[in-house]
Amino acid sequence: MDNKHSGPETPGTVVLTFLLLLWIGFLYFGNWITLSQAWGIR
Amino acid sequence: MAIYPPERIWWKPLGREERLWVTVAALWCFFMFFMLIGWYFLGAQNLPTRAQRITTAQYKSLADQFVEANKVGEENGVPIVHPQPGTDIYLVAKQWQWTPILELENNKTYTLHVSSLDVQHGLSIQPINLNLQIFPGYDYMITITPNKAGNYSLWCNEFCSIGHHLMTGKIVVK
Amino acid sequence: MAAIALPNTFSGTRSVFRVCPVTTFKVDLAAERLIIVNAVTAIVALLLGGIYALLIGLTRWPDVHLLSAPWFYRLLTAHGMNMLVFWMVFFEVAGLYFGGNALLNARLVGVKLAWVAYALMLGGAILVNVIIMMGRADVMFSAYPPLKADPLFYVGYILFAVGAILACCIFLATLVMAKVEGRYEGSMPLAVFGLLTAAIIALFTLLSGAVALIPTLLWSLGIGNVDPGAYRVTFWGFGHSAQQVNLSAMIAIWYTLATLTVGAKPVNEKLSRFAFFLYILFINLGSMHHLLTDPGLGTAAKFFNTSYAMYLAVLGSLIHAFSIPAAIETAMRKKGYNKGLFGWLLNAPWKEPGFSALMFSLFIFGFIGGPTGVVLGAGQLSLLAHNTWRITGHFHATVVGGTTLAFMGFAYYVLPLVFRRPLFAKKIAQWQPWVYGIGLIILSISMTLAGTLGAPRRHWDVTFSNVTIPVQVQPLMNLMLTFSGIGAVIAATGGAMFIIVAVGSLLFSPKRDPKALSPLEA
Ligand code: HEM
Ligand SMILES: [Cu+2]
Ligand SMILES: [Cu+2]
């Protein structure tokens, strides 16, 4: 058991979560761009 | 083991990868928050927040006056109006029609009033896909500036009883 | 099979336990009976909701357009109620009794009250279903006034909520008693901690529901008035927070399934518990994101409630999004699957329905439901999506592809334990998460894309064939609606496979040890 440090090496998970962040960023900015094309509304 | 009590001492420092991820995730969350505020000052599209209470009878009479003053035609029995740019314009939601048909001028700003005469409706302006919830009893005031000429379709996207799918309307930008 | 009777500290009564031969947990037989009835009732609600799902799914497929308009709206109301409210909450109550009793080796406090809670919930659910089918409540599960339903519809809704509040209180009392009587050592297991989070949020949620529905009931009887805006604030205090209950319960189950299927151990208990704690503090404010496009609320209120606090709740979710796969990866690497970046994932027990359900649920929630939710909740972006089919696509990836699928995976473990019968038709079970998961991926993505093109939700005819003012529909929308129909058929098949396995296990599998049924003989 690795009791000294609680953080094991999980490179696969690191890659997956950073892919997730990229994907969220893509959706997020894509939607802002779409919104910016619409009529002015306030 | 998530289904057994943890070891006696379970509050341990985070590992290197966990620290990295928590930091990055928190930064992203703060970024999203500041984006909202930034857009409020810099962006041209924001959530409308002006509204006042009004009875459905009052709203109906305001809208009727507006139609009478600005009517230029009719399509299938629905009046077409062409108001002056910069003025207050009125759209009525009722089971199951958006009325009147509005003719607007491109790049001009209007104060669009919307309210319902019966139940809740959903104003959906297509194809730009702008969507707002409409209540009875609230005069919703929305400042709009169309930026492209063309025909815009309106439909209803809040269930408003059995004829919901019949509820359409139109805005023409010239 | 050993059954043991343990005296209870504060009452003179005795609770009768059996020792589960598989897990060695001590299970209170009174709790076990309640787990069984609540779970079976949940599955009946899922069956009803699933039949309606297929019918409305086929109606929104433009070339099929199965139901008439009145029946479409009626069954859509029934689908929402049976799925979102009855299936979810009955199953969660079963989960609470399982977590609070079996996992802690504890006894159920207030057995009679627990049966009262069940009776209230069952009575409420039956009443709502009957009124809807009589055509007296075609109002959708959200029932926004001034659209009015039969008063009995609200009565049923309220009875159900009161029963659920009672069940949550019983769970909390059980936890306290387990601690007092020393039924477990040290801190409670992480899974129970997650369930505790769910129960705390549920209390707030259900009270908010009562605040929304009681004035509405009075109004439907002709007493007083209901403001549509105030109703929406309180209704979504129920409707949205209920999703956080589902979320917390689902994550508790994710941790549980990771433990059961690959022996994963939470990487850092502190971090995972902190993430649950963020939910308790902040997630209730998220309900405001249903109201972003409503008239009558100010900018500051909208931004604080949806964003600042909600993003801290998002942080909680991002933490779980790391901890759970990390726990699985660590466990698999320890078993020697160390090859490359993803060797641990490729060699995982994909044929194990509990594991594939866990992974599909993680994927669908993590990569579709969660990210779309973060985008939809961002203030101004709500303008693009409010009430379109994007919303429906989003929550079919959260509560359907995520939570429901996690519950199904959990059921594959719990049903054999509490029924004391082996799983029926294991081959079907093995493929079920795949069929259901793939169907939902197709369904939710095509709903989302159709909504991006403007498709409205809760809508019988997106071809707008009989309208007074003709409208233009984007051509691709029809294609997306067709895909959604195909996805619906596949997902409904997956749902039916689950029902076959669950009901089959109860009816057709041989009892493991008939003696164990009767505690007196031990
Ligand atoms: C076999 C799987 C399922 C299929 C094919 C399916 C399909 C659908 C369809 C086609 C709609 C209609 C949307 C509209 O017209 O706006 C819908 C609505 C809905 N579904 Fe499902 N569904 C499934 C499972 C579930 C589950 C398991 C839940 C909840 C846990 C759920 C919750 C809902 C809710 C809350 C609505 C919205 C009702 C409303 O707008 O009032 N569905 N579903
Ligand atoms: Cu309408
Ligand atoms: Cu409508």
C-alpha cells in the first residue's frame, strides 16, 4: 500500500480529463460565437 | 473501498496530479464567471431584465392601439404593422397565435413588449434561435436591434395546451 | 444461513438481521423488505415511462408521427412524471435504505413510518397516473400555472413529496442511530456520505416542491391566485435541485460500482468528500438557470445564482470527473494492466454489466450531459437554448444516460442480493448497457443538434403543417429528428432488456436458499 503519498500515477486519467476540458472549451466558445451573430438584444 | 468505512486517518494531502487538476478546473470555473460579467459590458446580446406588472386587459388595449396606429396590411387575417424605428412595439402571445406580424427596419433599435393574454408561452425567433419565456401579467420589455434583413419565423416552445404546435408568427426585417 | 437478532439500544424491540453470504454485511430484514418494494415499484414506473418513451419518440420521428396530438401531450406528461419523479425517487429511497442499513450493518429506525412513507408515495403516484390518463392533467410534469390541472393531480404530487420527505428523515435517523449504537467504525463509507449529501439536498428540494404546489392546489380549487414567476422560482427549487439529488446519488453509485467491479478505492477520500460538500453548499442556487429568460428577475440575481455559486458546484463535478476514473485506473494498474496510457481501460471487465453500465454512464454524463449543462447554464447562452430540444437532449444525457444507467448497473448487484436469487438471463444483462447507452448517445446528440437548429421541445408537429402563418424550418432539422427517432427505438430496446432481467430475476430465478427467508429458523 502506498500510504506515504496519496497520489498514484494515473496518466490515462490525466489525458482523459484534459480532453474533457478541451471539449467543454470548444462547446463553450462555439456557442459564444453563435450568440454574437444574433440580433442585439438586451 | 467506497462501501466500507475508510481508514481512521483519511484526510491526506493531495497527490501531484490531483493538485494540478483541481487548480486548472478552478481557474476554468473562475474564467467562466468573469466571462458572464465581461459579456454584460462588452457583448451585444444580454438577458433582458426590464419588466413590469400589467393586467391582461391593459396589455391587450395597449397592443390594440399599437396595431390600429401602425397597420399596413393583413396576412391570413393576422394584421401586419410597420412601426417607426426607435419606438415601443407590441407583440401579443395568445392561444395559439403570435400577433401582429411586425415589419422592422434593419439596424434600428426597438423596444419590444411581449406579454401573454392567457397561459405561459415560449417566444422562439428563428433562424437566429433566440428564445424567451413569456408570462401573462408581466409586460416584458426587450431592446432589440435586428442586424440582417429577411423573414424571421416565430413559434412557441413552451407547452401552452393542446394547440401549442399551431402557434406561429412572423417578423420581417427590411 | 445465519440470521441474528440484535437488541436495540433505545427501544425494547429487536431487529432481525441476516448475514449476506456474498458481502458479509448484516442486513436488517425489515429494511430489506422496504428495499425490495421500493425498488420493484421504481421498476414498474420505469416500465410505464419506457412504454410512453417509445410512443412519444416515434411521434417525434416525422415520418412515423405515431400518436394524435392529445395523446402525445398526455403521454409526454406521463413520461415526465413516471421517469423523472417516480422511477428516480422510488429507486433512490431503495438506495437510501440500502446504504443506511446494509452498508452500515445498521437497523432501520421507524419501520412503520417507512411503510407509511411508501404508502404515501405509492398513493400519490397512482393518483397522478390515473388523473393524467383520464385526460384531466395535460400540463406536463412542470404544470406551470395558469395552465390548470385537476386538483387531484396536485394532491397526488404533494402526497408523493410528503412521503419522500418522510423517507429521507428515516434515513437520517437511521444514520444517527447507527453511529450511536456503534454499528460501524470511524467515518461512514464514501458511498453513504454521497447518499447523505443526496438526502440533505432532497429535504430542501421536496420542501420547495411543497411550497410551489400547495398554493397551486388551492388556486385550482378556486382559492387565491398563483404568480407564474413565483411558481417557477419555487417549482425549479424542486425540479432542478431534484437533479442534484440524482447527481449525488449517481456519484455515490459510481464510487460503489467502481469498488464492486474492479476493486477501486477512492484515490483521496478528503477530496471526494469535499466535492460532495460543494454540492450541499452551492448547488441549490443552480435552479435559477431555468429562469434566465423569464421576465421579472434582475441581472445580478441571475448571475450570482447561476454562475458564481454554480461554478463552485461545477468544480465539485470536475473533481469527481477526475477521482473516479483515477480510482479505476489505479486499481487496474495494481492488477498489472500497466501497458501504455490506456491498457488499463482496454483490459477492463467490459462484459460485466455493472462495469459497462458504469463506464457508459460516466461517458454519457461526463462528455455529453455535463459539458452541455455547463454551456446552457452560462447566463446569456441560455437565450440560444431555452425551451429548445437542446434542453431535452441535455437531460437525456444526464438523468437518463447518466443516472438511470448507473442505477441499472447498481441494480445488477443489489437485486440478486436482496431478492436472494441469481440474475436472470445474464446474456441479456451483459449487452443491456451497450444497447441502452448507444441508443441514448444517438438520441441525446440528435436532440441537441435539432435544438441547435431551433426544434422546440414538447411539440407535436415540427413540420408546422396546419398553421395560420407559415414558417420556415431549417432543412437539416428533419434529419436530426429522424435520428432521434432511431435513437429512441434503440434506447427503448435497451430499457426493455433491463426490465426483462430485473423482473425475470424476481419471477423466474430460483431462490438461493429458501431457509434464509425465515429468520425464526436460525
Ligand atoms: C428509453 C429511453 C427514453 C426515450 C426514448 C425518451 C424519449 C423522450 C422523448 C422523445 C421526449 C419528448 C421530448 C419533447 O417532445 O419535448 C422525452 C421527454 C422527457 N423525458 Fe425521456 N426518454 C427516455 C427515458 C427517460 C428517462 C429514463 C427519464 C428520466 C429519468 C426521462 C425524462 C424525460 C423528461 C423529464 C422529459 C421532458 C418532459 C417534458 O418536457 O415535460 N426520459 N423523452
Ligand atoms: Cu404558446
Ligand atoms: Cu406553446
